[in-house]
Amino acid sequence: MVRLIRDAQTKQYRNIKRTLDGIVFLLRVTLGAVFLSSGISKIISAESLVGMIKSLSIDLSSVAGEIAIVLCAVEIIVGIFLIAGLLVKQSSLVVMFLLVLFIAVFLPQLMVQNEVDCNCFGPFLSSRVDTIFLIRDLLLLGTAFIVHDKEKQILWAITCN
């Protein structure tokens, strides 16, 4: 009887783990695709990204070009790594850092109702800094956290059942 219960629990554990692994896989690939497409689209219109960086209240005019190049490169690299499943913990940490940075830079613009296009997806998608921008970045931040802490999420889900 004890063995039957243990076998059932093991099977249930495997089913939950497989389901959660699938969900985390989809979240990881989606997050990677968002950052890969964002980095590529920013390269296509690098001059508008440089202009947006210069328009911020922060004095970064002298290094705006370098910031744009590094930002595009980092977004493309972490996007590729997340899609490929390489260095997932490190890549998701970089994504979390970038999202916190984006929120910290654009939140003051939102607070003073300054109409700014964040240039998040270059010329392909106009993204004004507004409440939707903030919600989107917070959802992406949560997704990156789930991808980063996959094992903790799976253990939590199993112990709650």
C-alpha cells in the first residue's frame, strides 16, 4: 500500500514537473524572442535610439552612441541565449537588470507626463512611455524572474499540492 502511494506521488510529481517545465520553456523562448527582436529593431534605427537617449533628462549625450550599441548587442545576445537555452540563469539576470534599468529611467518621464517614445522596438512599433509600458515591463520582469528561479517555482508548486 505504501509503495502504491509513493508511486502515485512520484507519477504526480513527474506530471507537474513536466507541465511546469513546458510552461517555463515557453516563457523563456518568448522572453528571448522579445529581447532578440527588440535588439535587432533598435539596430535598424540606431539614430532614433541615440536621439531618444539624448532626449532624456539624464545627461548622457556624450555617450549616447556607445550606450545604443551596447544596449542593442546585449539585447540580441541575451535573446539568443534564452531562445537556445544557454546560460539561462545569467541571461535572465541580465534581462531583469535591463528591465529594472528601463523602468528606473522611464518612470520619471511617466510621472511628469513627458511624452517620450521609448524606442523599445525601433521603427516597427511605437511605444510611448505610459502605464501600458510600465505594466508590460513589470510583466516581462516577472517572466524573467520565473525563468531564473525555475527550480524554486517547481518545488513550490509540488509542495502546495
